[in-house]
Amino acid sequence: MKYFLDTANLVEIEDALKKGVIRGVTTNPSLLAKEPKADFFEHIKKIAFLCSTYGNVPLSAEVFAQEPSAMLHQAFEMKEKIGYSNLNIKIPIGYEELQVVHDLTEAGIEVNCTCCFSATQLQLAAHAGARYVSLFYNRLLDVQGNPAKVLQRTRQVININNLNCEIIAGSIRNAYDVEDAWANGAHIVTAGYKVLVAATKHPKTDESVEGFLRDFSHWIE
């Protein structure tokens, strides 16, 4: 079970990677739009440099073309211009997009098939050759879906068919969703910097530490 960081912020990425727990970084166009305006390729290259510096961890960057043929062309361009060996191209799920996933996989480019909300979407993308399939966990909860069942069913299909594919639970908003996603079959959880920080906190932890220090201060006087 792995934790990826979902952000395009360079400071957040480097700070989290230094902690030694981050096993990958994911981005998307919305996350990039939150950062100061810059050249797309140059910004992703800066993220890739950090990823390579801290363990050569996988980086997922998403196409922003809309037509499948344009997605394919852009994916090859991204791979060439960014030049990072562990770059995964994010392709949104769709019928025609399955061929994009397949063609990129056949060309030796690893794909993160994203924007999935159902087990069927995840399973088809995995069969098409995607290295990662991404479930929008909390967004599915927003529409009264059952992400736990989706994760369980998809993990079963991947295991039975021995597919070289890992499930990413994304769109994570709360620390408790991290452990629930892992427990229900997600190989990876990708979440923002704030969720990572929050996952290390608990009121009783603070209370316990303060109690230890208070007791010790009386003893050492």
C-alpha cells in the first residue's frame, strides 16, 4: 500500500518527498491551474526533477487534448519533452480512449487511466493495459456511490487475471478515507498535502506528548 501526493506545488512536493513516505506524485490540469502561470512542460520537468532526486518515484501528468487522436499525439510529445523515465501519462476513461491506453502501452509508455467512477471502467482500462487505474473516491461518495465495493471488485479482477495494474484511489479529502481505501483494495492512495499532514495528527497524541513532557519537567527539576 502506497501514498502518492496529489499536487503540482513544487514546495509541497519537495517537503513531502523529504519525509520518505511518498512513493509517487500525481497532477492534473486543475492542480496546475492553481500554480503561478508558467510553461506546462517546464513546470512538469521541475516536478520530474524532484521525483528523480527523491527515489525516481513515478509521476503522473495528464493530457489536456480532448480528441483521442490528439491525446495520443500529446502523450508522445509529453514523454519526449519531459524526458523522465518514470513518467506516466494520464488518459481519461472513455470508449475511444481505451485505444489510446492500448496504443501507448504497446509503445512502452505507462498510462494512468483516470476519471473512473465504476468498477467496469477501472476493469476495462486495466485490461486495455493501463499501469494505473484511478478511482475518484470522494466524488463517487458525493453521488451516493460505493467506492469500497468498486475497489474490492476491481482488485479481484486484477488479481484473478494477473494484470500489471495498480488501483489508485484519488479525490481523497479526509485522512480517514486513506485507510478505508487501502483496506478495501486500493494499492495506492493519492491525496493532497493537507490530507497528508492531517493523517499524522490526533488529539490524543498531542495530549499524550504534553503529559509526558509535563511529568518529566517535574522530575528533572
